[in-house]
Amino acid sequence: MATDSASSSRARRRRRIGSAAAAACVIGVGLLVHGLAEGPVGDIAGDALYAVLIYALITCALPRARSDAVAVAAALVCATVEFSQLTGIPRALAEAFPPVHLVLGSGFDPRDLVVYVCAVAVTVAIDVGVRSALRPRRENAEGALPEESAF
């Protein structure tokens, strides 16, 4: 059982490190998009990257969490931030300290909610695919690796 525990611990560590690296990359790309892209394309790209960042941060904090649970949590966080913009508080905070705009935004846009859900859906698909590809194949009862399917 010790090897299962060690293997599980290594898997969580890999997931946490991978998520942290993904978050760092997304922040870099997001800042680049923020500085270079304008109009609706830049806005949509920024929103999508924001949702990916939230997913990565939650995964980093909770590496044992199932991908579907992380996806729901990320979508809820994004929606909460978006709806908070209806209060005017994020705008006031951004006026006092401009970097807050990058985290909380400033104006409600229902399109952003759609972008968040779509970005989270793509992110969870990538997360599941990568984790599946990295998962070691288990040996069958005879000690041999299972035969690979042609499909």
C-alpha cells in the first residue's frame, strides 16, 4: 500500500506543479493579450484566459479534486466576479488601484459568462486528456501490460 500512497502523492505533486506552471503561462499570455489585443477579440481572449487561470489556480490548490468539480468551481468563481461588476465595487476599486481591473474587471457583460463556460469546458477536456495520457498503464493479473486497442 505504501507504493500506492507514494504514487498518489507524486501524482498530486505533478498536478500541482503542472497547474502552477500553466497558471504562470496564462498570466504571461494574458498580460500580453491585454497589452496588444484590442476590441472584441482581445476582450474574448482575455476572458477565456481568465477562466483558464481560475481553473488552474483551483487545481493547484486542490490537486485531488475531480476535474468536473474544479470546472464547476471555476465557472462559479468567474460568474461571481462577473455579477459583482453590477455593484460598481470592482470599478471603484480599479479606479483606486488600476491593477484590480485585471482581476475583477469593471463592467458587466453577459457575453463574458458564455466565454467563461466555454473556456472552462475546453480546459477541463485538456486537463482530462493530459492526465489520461500521463497516467501509467496498470498491469493485468499476469503482470503483463494490457494490449492496446487499434482504436
